[in-house]
Amino acid sequence: MSNRVTIVDVAAKAGVAISSVSSALNNRPGVSEDTRRRIVEAARELGFVPSLRGRSLSAKRAFTVGLVVHRDPYVLESDPFFGSFIGGIETVLDPRGYALILQMGSEPVETLDRYRSLAANRRVDGVFISDLGVDDPRIALVQELGLPAVGVNADPGFPLAAVRQSHVEGIRELVEHLVGLGHTRFAHVTGPHEFIHAGQRQRAWSDALEAAGLPVGDIVEGDFTYEGGVAAADRLLAGRAPDERPTAVMCSNDLSAIGFLGRAGELGIRVPDDLSVAGFDGIELGSYVRPMLTTVATTPRLLGVEAARLLLETINGTAVVDIDIEPARLVVRSSTGPAPQPR
Amino acid sequence: MSNRVTIVDVAAKAGVAISSVSSALNNRPGVSEDTRRRIVEAARELGFVPSLRGRSLSAKRAFTVGLVVHRDPYVLESDPFFGSFIGGIETVLDPRGYALILQMGSEPVETLDRYRSLAANRRVDGVFISDLGVDDPRIALVQELGLPAVGVNADPGFPLAAVRQSHVEGIRELVEHLVGLGHTRFAHVTGPHEFIHAGQRQRAWSDALEAAGLPVGDIVEGDFTYEGGVAAADRLLAGRAPDERPTAVMCSNDLSAIGFLGRAGELGIRVPDDLSVAGFDGIELGSYVRPMLTTVATTPRLLGVEAARLLLETINGTAVVDIDIEPARLVVRSSTGPAPQPR
DNA sequence: TTGAAAGCGTTACCAA
DNA sequence: TTGGTAACGCTTTCAA
């Protein structure tokens, strides 16, 4: 259990110097095909696995990257994003011998400290920056720390490497879908304004409506939670006469749309007959609730894959361009339908 | 950016040997109070942070522990457990200079490989084993690998260190609650039988009913998903006359209970008037749906805290006893009520 | 092509 | 109490 096999053992067994073992096993030139074979064979027989610690110290690399999630646990729990995103990250990290360190900072200051300490003791070679905020202080921080980083769904002009999935097309498709169904009175439930993606989605919604020559209607701030959707439904629907209510509502994520749906039902408003509701994300739960939720489906797993690829490239200093993955797309289910006929 | 401060720099600045710096900064004896002060001061001025890599190699420790989640991403997404569990882990890891590596293996074999490679290159000093399965192969694996490990919610007789939160009391409370409401026809929706906690919960349910002298009723296998709850509702309720249906159902987790609730509503069965439904977990969502879900609330965050504490102790070889945290407790909300009066 | 040796940044042992 | 020095396990440079 205790005495693990080291490069010295392999060298001894193969009857060569440890430097040759290192070269051979890392596919570097300068080793004859014959010796290489002998070394590989010896390593195999001994079950040699290079020690990450030795490699780390020598190579000045941690072979680890970090993700600091700065949301409160409840949001993390119910958010489908991170599970898939992390899954995607792993698929590219693992084959390259990298691993992911996950940290959670519930408060912004705490989050910054996490990044700081990850950098200070060189625990990671790079980090992901997700859930970007407006004027996000993490940007300046990683620059100051010289810590390679990749932003997820950053705005244009983001100063670091970034991977993005456009929401514009999907939201435009949603608006066209609703307009085609005859809707004219719209409303939008945003996410918390401190996150840039909340603003991105709202803007895409407003722009598409304006492009269609229709009034944007009410915009109420939500918080990405089920509860927030319930509250938004109260504000937009309760106590309003049918012809004063919006007939088509987009919530900026699925969870809040599902809350919205639930409250609408309680208020006696039928979906989609009296009201159309759509979300954003494409979480599984949306296809189980009744009516099934129309949404704009994102692909967090793919985002994770590309973010990881980009981060490793950034770390290696290989030429890097931002990556745009295929846009999120409209998925029509049963929570949207023809606009109710006024009478 | 590149030339970081090392122990050598501190030693030079303080005019002492590096061994003294090491001793002083690690609060080891053998350094005079005076020198210690000088060293600490020098370190502070230089902004010295010990290199994890150097420490790792020398101390033969990774200062990292691992969690390999072996569920498919969707379950991870919608499961409230891991977000809080990980949050709890972090609160004890962080102050002790440890970090968490998160890996995901969707298939069992893959999961085992993850553990194997974590151990092979000594990336972690120990691992958590959660979502224990029946005859879980990970137990033998970590033993064979000599990898310190802590089991989460293990059965009695578990051969490794374990942290547990008893579900028995809470489920018994639930049964007493239902019995007190006059229910006599029960049913239970389990989790996947390959997980031991699914069996644990079902057994607690059956035992409590038997203790009350009541028939256990139908037991149908679910899968912990919303969808599974819907399917279970179909099997237990659809096409059955009111007096042939159970009047009180426990689903083995909240998510499936919520699915069950939704389908019951679609079938025209009123909850709690015609039927009482309860879940297990205590997720936030349960308090937002209507009717609000009666459940047995667990505290995954606390479980994470204790699991991490125990794992670090196991790694340090300090005397270790299993930890039992406060049992999960019944939380009565509005999805349970008096048994319907037959007529 | 091969091998010896110098790092990498700590900790820990042992003289002084 | 101090300081020198040998590990720890690898990569990399430079002679041979």
C-alpha cells in the first residue's frame, strides 16, 4: 500500500536512466525505439503511474482547473445548468489528465477570496467564470492575478477568452411564434438584474418585439426561482381584467416559468387558452409539467465542453479565439397557443 | 507575475534557515519566540504563501479530497442533495486548506475508473462515497486501493467510516401523522432498488405501518424523478374506484412526490381531500407547489459538514467513530389531511 | 542515444 | 534553538 512505484523503479528495471524513462513515457524524441519499448514494458509490468505531485512541482502546473459557483445553494440545487455544465467540462478534462476543483461562495466577497486563494497557492492552472455579473469584479481580479480564465456567456467586448451560446435566435423564434399565434399583449419576467444574462435575454425579447412592430409590454423583475415566478404571476395577472392582462409571457428561465404557470392555474387562468407562457433553458422538468412548457433550449453540457477546451488552450497559451456554440433554439410545447379571442 | 515568493526568500529576508521558516510558519516547536516573530513578519511583508505543490510532494499529501457522483446528469440537476452537500463539505475543507475535486461518472464502471485513477496518481487523500448501492463495488475498491473513504448514509455494518442521518424517526412520525388522520389504505413509491437508501426508506415505512398494526399496501418502484412520480400515480390511481385507491401515499423523494401530485390533480383526485401525499427530502420546491408538500426533511448540508470532518479525521488517522447527525424530521404542510370519509 | 545532475518548494531529520 | 541537508518524484538541460 505505501511504497508506490516511482520512475526510479522503472529506470532500474529497464536498466536505463530516469531521464530516458521520462522521455520515453512522454513520447519525447531522443530515445531509440528499442529502449522505448523496454521502458514501456517495464512501466507496464510495474504498474507505474507518474505521480501528479512530482509532475506538478517540476512542471509548475497543477493539472487542475477551478470553478467557483457563486450562487446560494438553493439556486444551485434547482438550476439545471451546473450539473450538465460540469458534466461537459469533465469529458474534456479527464482524458487530458486534468481535474476540476469545485468551490462555492455564497457571497460575492467570499467568491473573490476563493479565486484569490486558488491563485495564491497555485492550486489551479485556470478558472471558469460563470454567471457573469454587470461590471464583474472577477474580471479585474483574474487579470491582476495572471490567472488564465474563460468567461461563460460573456457580453461582447469581454476582455478574456469566452465561450458563448447565443440566445438571440431562439428568443426571436419565440417572439415570431407568439406573434404568429396572434398575440399582441406581451410581458416579460426577467432574472436578477445583476446577472448579465438576465439583461441579455430581456434585450433580445424587447428587440424582437420591436422588430415586429409590437409593444414590449410589462417587464417585471424575477429572480430565476419558482417562487419568483409565482410572485410575477401575481403582479401581472391577479386582479386584472382579462383584456388588461398580457396574453403571452416569457419568463427568463424555466423554473420561474413553471412557478408562473402554477400560479396562473390557481388564479383560474387557463394555459394556453387564456394565456401563453414560455420559459428559457430547456430543463427536463418543463416537459413533465402540464401544460408542457414551451421554452428556448440551451445546451449547457456543450457549453461546458467548449469552455473546458478553451480554458486548456488558454492555459497552454496556444492561439485562442472565442468559441460560439450553436444558438439556443425554440422548443414549442403546449404552454403556448393562439391568442384568446376578445369578445 | 511569474517569480513567486518562496520559503527561500523568506528565510533570506529574516536571516534564518528555511527549516526555521518552515517550523515557525507551521507552529512547530523548536523556534524561539523572537525568531518566530521575525519570520512571520518577513513572510507577511513578502506576501508569502506556501506552495501547495512543494508541500504536496514533501508531505505526501494532496490536500484534496474527491467526490465522484455517479448519477446521470439529469438526476444531478434536479436533486437538491448535492448542492447543499457540497456546500457543507466546503465549509470544513476550506479553513483547513483542503479542496474538493468533483467528478461525474454516469456509468458504474466509469465511476470505478474515476476512483482508480484518483488513487493511482494520488490526486486526492480521500474520497466520499455517496449514493451507496447494494453490494457497492466501491467499498472493496477503496479498501484495495488503501484510499481513505467515508460512506454517506451507509447501512449498519458498513466496513468504512460513515456518516448517517437516520430516516426512521421521520418516517415513523409521518406514519403516525397519517394514522392519526384516520388513513387505513396506504401505498409507497420507492426509489431505484439499486440504491440502499431507497430500501432503507421503504423498510422504515413498512415497519412503522406494521408497528401500527396496519396493512402496508401497495409498493411500486419509482426512480426518484418527477416523471417516475407521474408514472406511479398512473399505476396507483388511474382506473381505480375511489374505495380501491390508497388514501395516503409516501413517495421516497420530494421530486417524485411532486410529479405524483401533478398527475393526481390531472386525474381529478383532490389532494388532500381525496388523497394524502407525502415526500422525503425537504426540498424548497415542495413548499412552493400547491398543495404544499408534506415531507420528511433531511439536512444535506449538515451531512456534508460531518462527512468532511470525518474524512479529514480518517485521513489523519485520528481516532474515528461513525457520526450520526440529527434524524430527518417530519414537516407537515398541506398535501396531507384527514382520510376521506367512505360513503 | 544515453546518463548525470540540477532544479521545483516544501518538510523533516540530525548535527552543531 | 538553530542551520544544513536529504528526501519527495518528476522534468529538463547539458555532457558524454
